[in-house]
Amino acid sequence: MSEDLLDRLKTLDSCAVSDAMDSLGLPGEVTGINNQTTRDKIVGKTLTVKLGSTPPKGGSTRHLCSGAIEAGGQGDVVVIEQLTGIDAAGWGGVLSNAAQHNGIEGVIVEGPARDIDEAAGLGFTVYARSHTARTARGRVYEQSFNTEITVGDVLVNEGDYVIADGSAVVFLPADRAEEVIKIAERIVAKEKLMTEAVRAGKPIGEVMGANYENMLYEMGD
């Protein structure tokens, strides 16, 4: 079932998914996190990592995000919370190489990432809030893996669905993903007909009309 949903999600864009989420009253869209390395969208199920400024008791036993990479593979997206306010990367070049080798679809960082040129050269997709050259070493540490994290104003859990493209990042709760995708597909189909109509010469005001503003509510019924 999850592979089928991922295949269907890949045919959509973040705008249609965001509209579907809106129709259901679900939060999920995060703006301001941009593709730093490629022009590719990423779609997958989330592996979550929470970073913080407090060193773990007994010292750090492993490099941040390494557990997520080792657990991940095709169809997975690593999603990182780095909201410490410290200018230090939550993701870097060696991690990009390892993630790509394991088949991970990409990474989303709520915070800075680094080694952007290296990841771009690999063709590995890194979405991040910002970029920096400053290492995390001695500054930020992994606090937890596959626990609830915050990205923008959205709570994200391990196993949620995500689509990220040039417009936004949108997270779909795992237990609502099929419902959201079904509505998004209907929105895309309807907008396709509208686009065909305007390109055939029908006046845009007539095509959009008053009903467009109500479309989302109709889709959620």
C-alpha cells in the first residue's frame, strides 16, 4: 500500500497536495525550505532526526544522522530539525554520499546544511532552510531518531509522507495520506480541464468563475 501511495504522490505537486490538506483542515505545508542542490522534487516516507545544543550524557557515540542513513533506503527521506539558532550544519557532504549510496531519496533540513556544492555534484537533493560552512562538531548533537520533530509549524513523525518541490514542502500524516492523495488527484484533474479550456481560448474569468474559490471545499466533501 505505501509503495502505491508513493507512486501516486510522485505524480502530484506540492500545490495540489497543499490544497487537499487545506480542504481537510490539516496543517502540513512548510515554506522557506528550498532545494539547495538540484531541481528535483523529492517524495518519500520520513525518517526523523532531532538535533539540539546539549551534548548527550557520556559524550556523543555516533555522528549525527548516521542512524537514519543506516536505517533508510529507497523511498525514504531524512528530515532533520535543527532549531537551536546556532549557525552549524545539520547535514554535510559525507552524509550526502552515504545517503545516496543507500538509495535515500533526499534530505530536508529545518536549519542549515553544508557541502552544498558537493551534494550538487553528486546529484543528491538537499532541501534546507539555509546553508553554511560551519561544522556541527562541538556545536549541535543528535538528540533523538525517529521521534516527533517540528518543521516550520508542522509536527512530523517517522513514517509520514512528504513531497518537496519548488513551491513548498508538504508533510502528510501517515494515517491521512491516502485520503489527501485522492483529493489532490481530483484537484489536478479538475485544474487540467481548466487549463485546457483557457489554452483553447475560453476567457479566464469564465473558466475560473466563482466556483474556483469553492473548489477546495467541494473536493473535501
